[in-house]
Amino acid sequence: MSLLRDVIMGVSIAKQDAVVTNLVGQLKAKDEQGNVRDVTIGDLIKNGEQLIFSSNAQFILEMADGSVVDETSIISEEPSLSPTPEEELATAPVSTDAEIAALQAQILAGEDPTAGLPETAAGTAAGAGGNEGTDFITLDRTADETIAGSGYDTSGFELAAAAAVDEPIIAEENILPTLTSSSITLSEANLPQGSSPLDSALSQANTITLAAPNGISLLLINGIEVFSGGIFAGLISITSASGTLNITGYDAATGILSYSYTLNSAVDHSAADLQADTFNVSLTDILGNNTTSSITANLLDDAPSGQDDSGNIGEDDVSVSGSVIINDTQGADSSTVSLITNSDGASLAVDQATSISGNFGALQISADGSYSYLLSIQLDAVQSLAQGEQVTDTFIYQLTDSDGDSVPVTLTLTITGTNDTPIITTEIGDGADLGTVIESGNEDDGTIVPGIPQTTGTLTATDIDNGAILSWSGTATGTFGSFVIDAVTGQWTYTLDNQLVDSFAENSATQEEFLVTVTDEFGASATQLVTITIEGTNDSPIITSSAADAAGSVNEQPAEGVVLDPDTQVATGTLSAGDVDTGAVLSWSGDADSLYGSFSIDPVTGEWTYTLDNQAAEILAEGEVVQENFLVTVTDEFGATDTQTVIINITGKDEATVIVNDSNTIDEDTVALGNVLDNDSDEDDLLTVSSFTVEGNSYSAGTSVDLENGTLVLNGDGSYVFTPDANWNGNVPIITYTTNTGATATLTIVVEPVNDAPDALSNSYNLNEGGFTSGNIITDNTGSGVDSDIDGGTLNITHINGIAVTFIGGTAIIPIGDGTLTINQNGSFTYDHNGEEPSPTSFTYTINDGLGGTDTASVFFNISPVNDGPFAEDDSFSVDEGALLGGNVITHIDNSDGLQDSDGGDGGPLSI
């Protein structure tokens, strides 16, 4: 029998979730309801649960916040317990063995470790409470700390009191072998292909402790003998799917078996992020007792991590390619792109060359991370980007490793605008790029025309770039004119310089072109030609001869009987002209009409000749010089002309004035018009009237004179007007006029009489119904007055109501209204009314003065009504015998004659 020392227990309360990553010994967890459960590697200890463990337990916990805690972080050296003298005498320290481990297991399970044990050989009853004697010890640790050298933070647990139990006394018997478990933790991230490659971290060392009091017979790890026949086989390597377990040594004195584990490859963590590479350990002693445990390599998953990717492409680039994985950390399990999502939220699973549309193009991406972004360069949203302006197309891809770990990563493609060349939208030949000007000159008929010296048009352009600023420019000087263009509007104007195109013949056409450029703010430009057509127009010839070439002098014949000197009767000269039009053909012409002679010109040479008509020149006074002007025209083949005046000076001799008396006969009430100088002449002077006399009174020419029977005006140019008084006729006093040369003559005016129309005036007459009236409608004054004739003619009736009247024996009978008109040609009449109810009655009549003069007036008869007697008609009635008869004899209509009493048509009431 041997006496076991106290077993120290620990209790700690978890303040956050934790996972057991390594365990040697036993752990229990107690929840808030008091339920106790065994805990092994990989189990979760929840926040608030109590962790119960023995002092020789070894474990590692990975806390929820990423920190790591082991048993040394929770149990540190406690103050020694002071045994009583009796305990010191009765006990001696022994090492922990399988019996103690069994007792610990009972305690952890909440069982009484003394139950079922043999009777004790020594010892006392347990103390009564608290920390008295050796019944319990309490580990009071309430503060978090980091134990020097351990590297573990104890912030995840609060410690509770641990108790000591009495040492049981175990009898000498067969002792079973014991074997501890052990674990280590490694991470795939440390593999060469992992996210944090570190070769030194791929191997971890640890130990297990084994005890076989009866002696070791066999120790197997995954069926491989480490001890065989009680002999340690030495260094052994055991290879698993993920790594290699190397047995590195065994200490027979302590029973510690040392090992190391090297992680060689990644592990499938699709089921959980923590996977165990477990090696089963089996220990058999020489009595055949067997126990098992395990060595566990906890392998932490390595997840991929990504860095956001970016790509750049210009607006005119077709595509940009790259790899999104090249800068990502794929992790130990090798990652691929599994899903791609565009900015609209549409997602596609990625295989090989999966294509998904973006805002400005399409992304083609493969599982290996390679991608190609095809820019939709035809989009206005792309092409409208100004230089340096940027937009982005964003995609999110899922980077997923082989066991399902995934992380979203962003790929941002930046499209940068480049300057686009402006485009001139004016179509070639649509008119806006064409213009026509016409040289000024002459039409075929010689009419001078100004031509069309200017033409204009407007070019248009667009630039797809946002906010583009366009400006226009163009050649300023042409061969035949100037060209300008508005830098802002694109309106161009061409102005012809006519002096430069004077040599253009009619129907000729020449073109000149101007290169117009539209430029944006970055210097990109487009050009277009503006074509100007210049049409030639005929130009007038120009006479180049001098004034002397166009002047000459002739003299009138001095007197009758003198021989004429031909040199003084004829003048001659030659005119010259030129024409800028190439090949122009010129011809001469001139006025042939002359007051004093004749003029002619040679159409080819331009030589002119003037010959004086001496008889025509006799009107010239002595020494008087007059000029005759002849307009000479030079004409080209198209009718364009130029003119020059040939001036001929004619010197005259004096001649007497010839003057003739005038007379004029007019009708009464008309105006006498005429000119007293029309039949007068003077070879030397232009005659005018200077004065005139009437009835001994002298008047200056142009004076208006009131005569007894009219008004006279005689003007200086010889014209006169005499206006007689109304209805006057007779002889006007003789008018004597004097010319500017002193000659005199007379004007006699006679006014012949003319018949005047008579004047008919209306009359009215009164009579009774059924009566008559009489009178004379010409001589009676019963209305507007008496008919008359200013000329004293005899008046007679010719028409009644516009109808010519035929008089028989000087009398005519005509029905008028409700009566009869008996009328004589001299206007006397009788009108008899027929007695009918009166109504307005009138008629018109026309008189004649016997000389063709007529006039018309009206006659009105005012007829007064007269009462008519009533008419009584016989009545007859029938009645039966004994009956009463009644009726009205006035209103009764008799059946025999159908008549009724009446009032005679006057409408008066009847009575008996």
C-alpha cells in the first residue's frame, strides 16, 4: 500500500468562446445549469462555462478574439500547504501515477474518490470546512496576467477556487499502464504556398508520458512499433496524408516519449476550419494490460486573402488584360476565381472565359484569375469623355480556395478619356461648303450690273468629348478675293476683288479653294475645303481718247451769194477705246440726229465727221456760238458700252424774226387754249412773249387779266388760256403781244353760242276721290317752280314716265294710277279720278327746248277720300208655322243671291 499526495484541482470561468486545440489529461466543462461534460480536442467551451481541470492537465485553448491560453496561464505556483505533524509522519511524497490519474478522473466526474476503496490503514477524518487541515486548498486568482515565458494571455478566464482531496490509501495490486495524449497546432498558412510561409513553423515538438509499472511490452503508433518486447525501437518516422510524425526520443526515467510533427501539405478543410491529423497510440504492459491515447496534430485552415485590383484603359483602347490573383494571397489550398459580380448586382459563376457585362464594356474572366476587359469604344459615354476625364467600371470577384474559403475582392477598371478629333458635319457639296460670286460688269444689252461680290455659308462640326470647345480658322487671302471665317460660329464669307477678275470673259468660270480647320481646345483638328466659283461677267470697254479728239468747230454761211468754205462747214476727229476682257471686239456708234447738221462715225476706226446744215443754222444770231453734243458709244461683242460726247461749236449769223397773227374760236362755256409763238420764228433767237395789251392796257407776260366776259392769261413761252363767263358768247377784245425780239402780233378769240338745257321743276295738285284737277305742268308753280330755258326756247312735253308720248292733234290720253291723264304737248292737262279708294299717285315728265336740250321732273296728285253711300240687299227668311223667327237683316247673306248689305267700301258701321 502507498499513500497518494493531494490532488490539486482548478476551476476557471470562460469569459468568451474558446476551442480546445491541445489536451493532455482531462478537462470538464460545467454550464450555467450545472451540467458537467467531458471536453476533448476540438470542442467548444462557451462563454460563461466553468472549466474544471487537474493540476497535471496540459491544454491549449484558442480564444474567440484570436488569443491563445494554456494551463500555465491559468494555474501558477500556489503557496505550499503546511501539513500537520501527524500528516508529515504518516505520509511521504510519491510521484503521480495511474492511480492518481484515476482518482482525478473520478473527481472531475463529480464522483466520490473514496467510495469502493479498501479500508484505510491510517489517516484522519476530513476537516470540517474552509482551508483547515489538508482537506482543501483554494486557488484564488482574480486578476488577468501574462505569465513570464509562457506567451499566453489569461484574459479569457476568471479563476475559481480549487480544492484538495484526501489522499486515499490504495492496496498493493496489479497497476494498469497509463498513457497521456498530446497535441500540437500547426497552420497551413506556414506552408510554402500558404498565406504566411514560415518553414520553421511547419514542425512542432511535444511529448507524451507513458507508465507501465508492470513493464512495457509493446507501444504502437498507427500500428507501427515504437516499443517491441520492451525495447525502444529508436527514431521512427510515421507518414500521414498531411505530414510526418517523428519519434525523437524516450526518457526511461520519466516515461516521456518525445516527438515532432512536420506539416507537409495542405489539408481539406471543407468540413471545418480545424482538422486533426491523429496518430493512435496503444501501450501494452507485460501482463497484457493495454491503454490507448492519441497524438493529435491540429491543422488550422489557411484562407485566401485578396488585394483590390485595378486596371487602366484609354477610351480608344480595345481591351486591357491582367490577372486578379497575381497580387492576392491564395492560401495553402490554392485559390481560384469562383464568382464575378458587376456593379448592377448581376453575378455569374466563373469557369473558363466567363463574360459579364459592365457599364462601359464586358469583362471576360477565367477561374485562374486571368481577365480581359473589352471596352465598348462605340459607346457615347466612352467617347464623350474629355481628355483626362475618368469613369470606372467595377466588378467584385470571389477568391475561393479548394476547401471553400472565399473572400470578395474588387476589380476596378478606370477608363481615361482621350481627346477626340472634332468632326465636321457639313457634307461635301451640300451647299454650306460652296459659294458662287459673279464679277461686276455689263449684261448683254449693255446694262451695268454690280455682280455678286460676296458669298457666305456656315460649316458645322461636333466633338463627342464632354465640354469640348471648338474654334474655326481658314486661309485669309485668295487669288481673287479674301476669305474669313468666324472662329465661333463657323460662318465663312468670301469677298471678291473685282479688280482682280476684270479680265474674266463672260461665261468663264474659275474656282479657288480655302482650307478650313476646326480645332478643339487640345489641338485636335479636322479640315474641309470651301470651294468658291467665280463667274466672269462682260466688262465695259473704256474710251481712252482725249477731249480734243472729241471736239470740232463749224461756221454758219456769212450771207447769201457767198461761196461756202468747206473747211468751215465740216469737223472731224478719231476716238480710241480699250477693253480688259481678253479678245474683246469693239464697235463704234453715235447720234445721227442734229439741229444744225449731220454726224457720223466709222464703226471700226472710231473716226467721226460733222457736216453743218447752213440753212438750219440760220436761226443763230450774229456771233452766237452754240454747241451740238453727240453721244458716241463704243460697244463690245456682248453689248457692254462706254460713251464719250463729241462737242461741235457752231458760230452763227443774225436773221430777222418772223411773226404771225393768231386767232382762236371756241364754243360757249369752253376754255380757249393755244400758243401764240407756235407760228412765229427767229433764226437767231429763241422767241418769248415779254408783254401784251388788251383794250389799251399793258400787262407783263404771265399776268392774269379779268376781262368783262372772262379771264385771260398769256405766258412768256407764248401759251395762253381764256376762260369765258358761264353762258356767255361773243368776241373777246383783241390781244396784242410783243416778243423778246421786239416783234408784235395779235390774238383774236371768238366765243360761239351753244344751246343750254331747259330746267324742269316738279309740281303737285290736290283733288277729291272721284273728282278731277287741271293745270299746266310746265308753267304752273305748284311745287318747286316754273319750268324754264335760259336760251328762251319753246318747251314741249316729250315723255311721260320715261315713255315717249304720241300726241294726236296735240293731245295724248294716258292712264295714271286710278285715273286718266289728258295732256297737251304744251304741258296743259286734266286728270280725272275714277272714284276708287285713293292711293298715292304721281308720274314723271320730260321737256325739250326744241334744240335738243331736255330735263325731267315729277307731278304728284294728292287725292282726298270721299264717303260712299251704303248698299242694302234684299233678304228672305223661312220659318215653320207657329215657330219664332229671328236674324239680322244687315249681316244676313241671302241664300238666293248670296249678297249682304255693305257700306260702299268705306268701312263705316251700318244701322237701320
